[in-house]
Amino acid sequence: MAKSLRLIFARTPDFAAAHLKSILEQGKHDVVAVYSQPDRPSGRGKKLTPGPVKMVALEHQIPVFQPLNFKHIDDQQTLKELDADLMVVVAYGLLLPPVILQAPKYGCINVHASLLPRWRGAAPIQRAIEAGDKESGVVIMQMDKGLDTGDMLLTARCDISQGETGGSLHDKLAAIGMPALNRALDLIASNKITATAQQHDTSTYAAKISKQELAIDWRQSATTIERKIRAFNPFPTAYASLNGTRIKIWLADVADSGPFTSTPAAGTIVYADKQSIIVACGEGHLALQTIQIPGGKALAIAAVMNSKADLFTPGTRFDESEH
């Protein structure tokens, strides 16, 4: 019979909170501490607010530690004294020093939201959609000193559907990641886990999303822009500026270019009615579906055009982005 593991759980956001809840609901292992990044300012008042993982920990009366990093000897010693069998890390956002990686009996494992070695790094969910990948998944990985370079312990796969957004893929990966993590914990506890080295020469890097990337570059193809819009939905959300007004674009479709025989400058609105706003791109055309004007909610084009049709007159061109 598998023994119960003493676990440390580390991370902050919703994806990690779901995995912590799953471990606690299983009730097979003892979470002795949670490590979360420091509380961040949130809301209009910029009040320091605990992250989702910390909230779950507090609800279950689990001790919470929030060091800025693990460089200080006191923080390292505190973690060692927890005498954990294993540390579970879910996209913690920090490289852990060797002293932390080696502190628990079985080291540290990571729940990574991609099919490693593809999309190592900070934004694997968004980069997979942006690249047009047909498949994604979750890898439970033994952590080492590199960035997502450790041996793979267990893999769960899922398809990326045609209309997949960053939000929907996040939820899909969380759903398969939770049972994968629990299965991995049971295998580790039973000494039945098998490690497989990554093929490092096939790796790709999922860079952190920059603010500059959010601005749509209409010189790109309609297909490229459409993928970016889906990848950044619901966060951090792509946008385009029109006469100085920043408009968030939540959903769009590649349009049939057949009816549009002219070749206006990229970013030009070539057609607009109560059902559709179509924009010329570097290659092809994009039909906007759901947008958000400052001060309002995200709305379907039909609702937007009821009151803001004058903003989207054919021939009007979106502002050029700085790329």
C-alpha cells in the first residue's frame, strides 16, 4: 500500500489552486505547507490581495510562506525544517536554487501546461494556440536547475480545438492535470514512478507575453492575428487602436476574401454592417466578432454597431502599431 507523502505545495494562481484543491479532496497525502508569491495590489484601491492558492491554504488551515525568492538562508532553512517528502510546484514563476530542489526527500516536481519539451517557459498555453498547435497537454516533471528541462514522470494529452481560447485551453489542461498529478503522487509514494529524459534538441520556448505583443499588427496575416486574439483571450487580451481609442478584440474569424477585390492598406475597415466588421490584413481579411470599447463591456458586433457604427465606417483605418 502506498504511503502518505508529506507535501509542500508552491504557486499562486487559479491553475495551481485547482491542483491544490484536488490533492486535498483526495485526502491521501498531507500538505504541510504552501508557498505563495507575495500578495499583489488589486482592485481600484490597490489593496494587497492574497492569491487563489493562499486562499485555499487558509481555508484548510495550512501554514503559508511567502518569501520573495529562496535566496535567503533563513527561508531555505525554514523549508528544510518542514521535513517534506516532496515539493509540488505549479508554474511557480521562479527558478529554484539547488538547495531547495534537494531539500525534500524526493525533490521537487512541476505540473507544466504543455507537452514538453515543446513550450518550456512562462506562457505555454498561449504560445501553443498562437502557433496553431493541434495538441497540448500536461507533463508532471522532476525539476532540475534548468527551465523546464527535467525528466518527465507522467503525461496527459488533449486536443486543441479550432476555436480554442487561452481560457478554454487553461480549463481543459486543469481538468486533465489534476488527475495526472494525483496519479503521479501515488506512483511516487509507491516507488513505481518512471522518469523519461526530454529530447532537448526539439525544445521550444514560450516567452512571457509582453505588453507590446498585445497590439495587433495588421500587416500580419489574418490567420496569424486570429490565433493571437484567441491565445490572449481572456487575458491579457489583444487590442487595436482606432483614432486613438484602444479597442480590445476578444474574438474574430478569418473572413472569406472573395468579395473584397481591392487591396487597401493593412488595418483598413473594408466592410461594416450590423453583423460584421471586416478588416484588411497583410494577407487576407479578419471579421471582428466580439470587441470592447473603453468604458463598456465586451459585446458582439451587432450590439456594438447599434450605437457605435460611426466609429467603423468603411475606409477608416486602424492606427498603426509600433512593432
